[in-house]
Amino acid sequence: MRPLDSLSSIKLKLGAVIIVTVAVTTAVVVVGLQLGLGWVLSALVAAVIGLAAIQFLARGMTSPLREMAAAAAAMSAGDYSRRIRTTSRDEVGRLAAAFNRMATELAEVDRFRRELIANASHELRTPLSALQAVLENVADGLQEPDAQTIAAMQGQVDRLRRLVEQLLDLSRLEAGAVPLERTSFRVADVLRDSVAEARLHAPAGLTFSVSVEPEDLTIEADRDRIHQVILTLVTNAVRHAPADSTIGVTAAERGGEVTLDVVDRGEGISPEDAARVFQRFYRSDTARSARDGGSGLGLAIARWIVDLHGGAIRITPAEPGCRVSISLPGPR
């Protein structure tokens, strides 16, 4: 029970404790004298009752601090489930609310850390197991080290390299250790360079269209990082677009912002998946696939890069298919 929780200041609570204690002790002394207990006995009884009143009232003031101390000790041991009762409206109550928010964030960080370790271990184990199997077959003479075998092993090595680079890139981005080298450049040049690179791995029959309005649209950003984002989105579109379809890459200036869109005519992304595709290692049947080489990190890195530029990235409806839209601050 916390009888002073309704008071909004620790000073008011201390004042209330003093006033109540003085009133109680005075009343006890007066009653004791009236009952003929004498000054000494009345004062002793009043002191005991006054201390009990202080203990009762102060306990509600200090209990959140004791709870925080216990919760902090539990958190140091890895338990982030403890929460503090936040019925108090004073400074201690606000501190308890902040403590609960911190505990929630730490629990989320710890969950991300555990998932990252588990997912990274799984992603690394898959190509390593494939490499080990092929190398053992070659060493045992069960498989010839022909060009096809070497190419398969090279593909797994490339997958390992991409995964390690993406993990390092994501780690640096999350730590804020990636400074942006902002320059002014033509958006059309970056879009065409990204499409040209993605076209090298595209199946026959898949076409691309690039449209920029106005054609000489410029933006001030980190060119290499924007190229990385567009290449990631176009590569994802290549994985999911039908072979005889067209992937559209557009850019336009609207309302002081530069909007970049990558549209494919594939199976699309459900609304449930659209809210989660930018999470690390997240995959769905339609959004990401490990079978075609996706690691589940590309979109997470793209989101971090866009966030660092002060922009936003989102999935918007496209019929049929999927549209990924990026909004970046426009030219100044």
C-alpha cells in the first residue's frame, strides 16, 4: 500500500510525512497526559507511534527504489523480465517508468543479440557444410575436381564472403561507425549503374526500365551507399520477378523530397511480411529466400543507410508485384 502515491512531488511527500508525524505524536502526547501517563511515558509512546507512522508512509516512497535495486541486480545476471510498479506520480515514479522502458529496450537488444548469433551461425554453417561435403568427396575420390565442381565451391565461398561483409557492414551501421561522404550527384547515373550491375545476374527475358523526372535530378548524399541500397532492391526484384516481366526503377522530386521506387511484377509481399522485411535475417516464402542466395541482411542494411540519410524506406502496394519506395531529402 502506498498512501502518498497521489502526490506529484517528493517534496510534498516529505512534507506530508513530517506533518502527519508531528500531528500523530502531538495527539498521542495529549491523550497520554489526559490518561495520566505522565510526560515521559507519553513521549515514549508518541515516539514509537511516530516512528511507525514514518515507516508506513516512507515505505511507499522508497519501495520503487528497492525494487529498482533488485531489478538491476537481476539484469546484471541476465534477467530482463523485472519491472517496477509505477503507481507513484513523483520523481521516483517517473524514474521507475524510465527504468521500465530501459529494461524493455535492453531485453529487446538481448533478444536481437541472441537471434543474430543463432541466425549468423545458421547462415555460416550452410555454405560451410556444402563446401565440406564437396571437398570430402573430392579428397575421397568420389567426385572429380572438374570445372563444375570448382564453380560450385566458388559459389559457396562467394556466399560466405557476402555474408561476412554484410554482417560487418550491419555492425558498423548499428554502431554509427559509418560516416557518410555526402556529395552532389545525378540520380539517373546511380540508378543506371545499379541496374547495369544487377542485369549481369538476371535471367534471360527479364527487362529493366529506368525513369528519372527531371532527367538532371541531383541529390546530396553518399553515392556509394545509395548505390548499395538501389542494387540491393533491384537484386531482390530480380530474384522474384517473372522471367518475361519488367523491373521498373524510377526517381522523381515531390514536395522537396526525392522518391526512388523499385517495382517488380512478382508474387508480392503480404501486409504482415511488409512490416517485418527490414528486420535482420527475416525471411518469408514470398519476401526472402535462402535458396537463391539471400542472407536476410540486405534490406536491414538498406534501412539503416536510408535512416542515416534522414529518409524513409517502405513497402507500398503494387498490382501485381511489389513496390519498394525510398524517400530522401531533396536538393537544397
